[in-house]
Amino acid sequence: MKKIELDIVALSHSVTQTHNYAVVLGEKRGPRRLPIVIGSFEAQAIAVAMERMTPNRPLTHDLLKNSLDAFNIKLKEILINNLLDGIFYARLVCEQNGELVEVDSRTSDALAMAVRFSCPIFTYEFILDAAGVVLEESSLGDISNEDEDDEDLDDDLLAHGIPSTGANPLASYSTEQLSKMLDEVLDEENYEKAAKIRDEIERRKDRRND
């Protein structure tokens, strides 16, 4: 069965399930997108690796990667191999001493591992036919809940003594304030909010370098 390669193109709040997230996989050489609902812990695990952040303590997926590295096991690829009753199934395709071994995995965990190993993500045509959508890049925001993200970020700013400013609650505050808040949310292991703050700090650095 022919495999189709995918990339992670978006990670956002799920509109259909309030306390969950949606990771959107994009067909590498095509217009189709595959949205998958995942939990908040797995979303943070994916975001931490994508943002190349270093947690104070290893997350579960970091521990697993370190263990595989210690035993010279390489993650070659992940394969989203089935879809039953709306649930995606996946496998980790590992290699040790030239031998391939496939390990069953939750899809969210498999994606968190794929980001850490920088390995390819594959699925099959029948899965894209059943659950994929054709989505323009400019329409990715349709699957997210940006207003809810901003409200959550406003609450976090207020909790750290920084008042909100509306549309972009980070824009009007000093880099020193943002750096302090970044340290605090990292200590709390709130990596989702840390990623937003770090993005704002990086944007300011880029503007200074222009």
C-alpha cells in the first residue's frame, strides 16, 4: 500500500472539543490536510519540541527519546496506519542493528516522537480519503480558536502582574517583563504559553536586526 508523507502545519485549540487541541498534518506534495484532535499534554509535548525549548526536567517523550538513543535505537518514521470509529492509530518504525521493529502507539505520542527525532510522518490514501480535507494555507485559522487563546493569555498576564492590552496582550510590554514572565511560566512547565512569549521576544529581535 502506497504511503503518503505528511508535515505538521498547524497546532491549535480544537473548535469541537474545548479542552483539546488539533494538530493539522499537511500532505507534503498535495493540498489535503488531516486534522487530528489531541490532548493538551500531547500538544505541549509537540510544541516544546517544535519550538526547541529545553524543559527544566525531561518530559515523558524526551525520556523515551533519551532511552532509545542510549540503546542505539533509531526512529526511522511514524506511520498513521488506521482509522476506526474516528480514532487514528499509529506505529513507530524503529531500527536497531539493521533490524526494523514496529511498535503500536497513540498518534499524538507518535507525532511528539517524530518531532524529536526529525523523522518523516506517513499515512495511507484511505485515511486521507476518509478524514482529510482540502484546506488553503490562508484558511488554517478556521480550525483554531484564536480568541480563546488570547483570553487564556490575558489571564496568565494578569496572574503575573502584567495587565492585558487587548488584541495582542504581549505587544506593549517590555522585553524585560516578557523575559521574566517566560522564566516563570517555564518554572510552572506551561510550555504552550512559554512558546507564545518566546515568539514575541524573537519577533522583537528580528525587527532590531532588520
